[in-house]
Amino acid sequence: MKRLCFYSAKEIVAGLERGEFSCEELAKDSLKQIDSLEPRIHAWAYLDREFFLEQGRRIDKKIADGAKLGVLAGVPVGIKDVFNTREMPTQMGSPIWQGFTPGNDARVVHYLKMADAVMAGKTVTAEFAVHAPGPTANPHNPEYMPGTSSSGSAAAVASYMVPLALGTQTAGSIVRPASYCGVYGFKPSFGLLPRTAVLKTTDTLDTIGGFARTVEDLSLLFETIRVKGRDYPVSEGALNDMKRQRKAPGEKWRVALVTGPKWDFAEPYAQQAIKEFSEKVANLPDVEVTEFELPSIFGTAHDVHGTIYDRTLAHYFKSEFEKHTLVSGVMYEIITRGFNVTLDQYRAALEDQVQLYRTLDQLFLEQFDIILNLATGGEALKGLDSVDRPDNCLIWTLCHVPAISLPVFTGPSRLPFGAQIVARRHNDRLLLSFAEKLEKSGLVPGCPNPVPAMAKSDLALSAEH
């Protein structure tokens, strides 16, 4: 019998319903795992043990009273420390906000509570979710970076502290940590997860998503916290359009292997890995894979993203910049660049973003269902303050499309890195379906991949019992 902290979200919900264990027992085992590994990983910005256990006891009482349980009943969730939380501080990776408690919950946190999930604590983020890294280390080797800025969330899931965690992505801050930590990371379509009471950095880029160890858990998290109902006619219409979200029996999945425009920055071993993986995908009976080069307009995507990103950060953090209360040098560099972006340049970049989105949407509509590419240009780099290699992540963020990092590969240092799949905007269910197909076919190994060395002894002990 495995330890409870190794259960998936679905297994937790089912086990509680069958009375196999209590929610308080689960919380205690999660805390045991955190106590064991946190001194090396540093995934948590805030952790209240008694509040964790109190939530578990509350779920146990609901069960004892025969009350109806939510779809995530008892599941511990790590909350990136940019989401407002009523009972816990929201510090956003900045000492300026040390101990700040906003007094309300972000809407997605509210949705999690309504689903009877347990708020495990606040996970480490980069300063204001930008580039300056926090103290979190890669669970597979603490000398290596875990990816920014959702580093704490990815590391907490990879090390079995929690089965689910929230993250945000403005460039690649979900996909990259998922890739480096060897777990699934899902950045849904822009706007499908509400941003109310979440740190804002860039109006047309900030996207909420999450981490899990199974595709099924990713889907469960997504369906729990996404916007729903008649107030959202565009997304509801698309998500419930079965012609968009399902493949008919015998209908081929059209997959495009995309390498550029930052292909040359990827490590040779990573380039070889994604090509070999695409061949395995192509061998599935109902999948056809073709290599595809994005139109030349996508060569401008990184510059367009940089203009929008720098200008909006300069707007939102003008006061901190002028008072010189920011901590990291990288924030000052970005904001200084942002002040040099004129209003006309910013508006032009927004128009370019729309054109990129429309071009990609038309390509999906006419030519393929799924884009396959690298999540990162290789495994994590040594040093917690290392700078990521340029990659394609921000293109998909810029174009508002859903993306999932798949824990497929290991590099020469036996550290993980991922493949990335992308779909048309609002075809999130289709993308999750394809990810599940790859998982069930065995093309995506068990997650995390590989299992962090520091967790292997606990797994072996679980197997013995």
C-alpha cells in the first residue's frame, strides 16, 4: 500500500468516498513529505500546519454528516503566491509585501474551496512573477534551476508534497517549470480561468494554469476552476462544440511538428529527442505527423512579446521603481526598457499580437489539430539564477492558445525536460484528450519522470507495505 501523499487527486477523492482513509490522515502524510523534503527544495513561501489539518478535519466532518462532497474533496492544492487568499498572506515573491493578507480569495481559489479542495499553502514565486528566481531548487538535483516563476508549484507536485498546484504564465512560467521538474503543466486558453484577485503584470498575456502528475488530474483541475455558464458564451460554445473537442471514429489526428523559430537555441540532444518522439507519435494508428515551418511573421513574436511585457511592467510597477523598493536588478532593467517604449510602439505591438493570433488560428482551422514542439531547449541549467534558453513558449502565450508540457524526456544529466503540445484557442478539451491518448499509449512515462532521487526511498518503502 503506497503512502497517501503519492495518490493522485482522483485517487484521493475515490479513497475518501470509500472510507479507506481520512482527510486528516492525508493532510498529515502530506505534511510529513513536506517536512522531509522542504529543507532541500524550498517550495513553500507560506505553510500553516494547523490550518492544513483543520481543513482536513472539516472535510471528514462533512463525510461523517453524509453531506455532499465537492469534486476535489480532500485534495491538497499548492497555491502560487500571487493569488489572493483570505486565510494566508499573499506576498508575491517580494519583501515589500511580507505578511500582507488581502482579506479575500482569488476567484479560482474560491472555486477550489467550493469543490472542497484543501489549501495546502502558498508556493514560491519569482519576484512579482517575473524573472528573478526565488529559493526553490529542482527536486531532481538541488544544484539546478526548477524554472521560473511558478517554480514552487512545479517542485511541490514533482516531489509528492501535493498532487495539484496553481501557476501563472505570461511567457513560459508554467510550461518551463513543468518541463524542468518532470510533471504535467497546463496553460489553458487565455481567459478561460478567471484572473480576479490575482497579481496583474501584463493585461493581454497573463494566464492561469496548473500542475499535476496525471492528465486526468489536469482535466479535473481545469474543469473545476474555469469560467462557466451563459455569461461566457464564446468559450462555452467552443468547449461544448463536439466537432471541435472530439475526433470522430476513424478520423485522423493532424499533428504538426514545429521546430522554429528558436530551434537553434535548443540543445542537440533535445532536438534529436523531439524528432524521435514525433516518429513514435506518427506510428499511432490514427495520427499523422508532418513537419511544419511557421510563417515568417512568427519570427517577430519574441520582439512583440518583449515590447508588450516591458511596457506593461513599467506601468504597473512605476511606483515601486520610483521609490526604489524593488529587490532584483532584472526588474529595474525591464522597467527601464519599458519606459522607453512609446504609446504608439505599444499599440503597434498589440496589433501585431492580434495578427499573430489570427494567423495561428487560421492555420489550426485549415491544416492541423495539434502542434508538437519542445517545452524547453533541454534539461534544467545548473545554478538557481541561470537564464532560460530562448524557446517557443511565449509564442503560444502571445497567441492565447492552450499548451501542455508532457514529462517525456531525460537529458544527459538525468534531469527531465518535456515535449509541448498546443491546440487552437478554446480547444482545451481536445488538447487534454490528445495528452491523455499519449499517456495511455505509453509514449508519456509515469509522472514525475524521472522520479526524484530523494523520493525513491519513500516509494520503495510504500511498495514493501
